[in-house]
Amino acid sequence: MRNINGIAEVYDPIRKKYLLLTPEEWVRQNCVQYFTNFLKIPSYSINLEYGLKLNGLSKRIDILVRNSQGKSILLVECKAENVPITQEVIYQASRYNLVSKAPLLMVTNGKTSFYFKINFEKNDVENLSELPKWNELKEIVL
């Protein structure tokens, strides 16, 4: 982190630049640290603020993790710590996932996180207690 003229910035190791430290960026960067340091997801598999088109509108996925074949395996929706994780937040992430088709979904505000495994063929959603580490995660195929 650094402070430039009273403005807090955080270094983003994925995009390799300093960014304004907003409450949502704090959550996003903590997710990145958790993914790379604990789950052992390589940084080259992590995409931040990934653009997509949904019903003709431009949207951004906060975090999208892809396997070595380039397929989406985990979509993450980050909210600021003071934003509760409601059903609407889960719906938002689910709508984005209609495009990316990631079999794993996470929504978090840094304090509360929910994890889901999605089976698109069976139209089934399973709650997970945690995310798998990279050695299991990278094997997930659509």
C-alpha cells in the first residue's frame, strides 16, 4: 500500500499497478491474496474486472479464475465490507455466470462468503463450505 497526497492506493499484483483503495478493492485484493497464498491458484489464472456482455449491456466480473485450457472455473462477486450478501447479490453473480459458465461461484464482502457448485446440465446448485485448492480446482472442466 501507499499514500499519495492523502489518497490510499493498493498494489494489484495481477494487473501490476497501484489502484485506488476503495472498500470493494480491499475485498478484491484480499481475495487475490487468499487465492494465491492459500488456495495456491497461480496469478496467471486470475482475471480481475473481466468484461462481459449481458443482454447487450457491458458488465464486469470482479474475479474470474480459468483453468489451463482457458475455461472459466470460478466466478467471484465482491462487495464492500459494509454491503450485506443478500439474495440479490447472489442473483447478480448468477446472471454474470450465465455468460461465463463457471462451475464454481463465490460471493463475498470480506466478512461473509458463500460458495456454490453449479451443475448446468442438471440445473442444480450445491452449497459448499469452502473452495477447493488449486490442485483440485484446476481439474474442473465444464
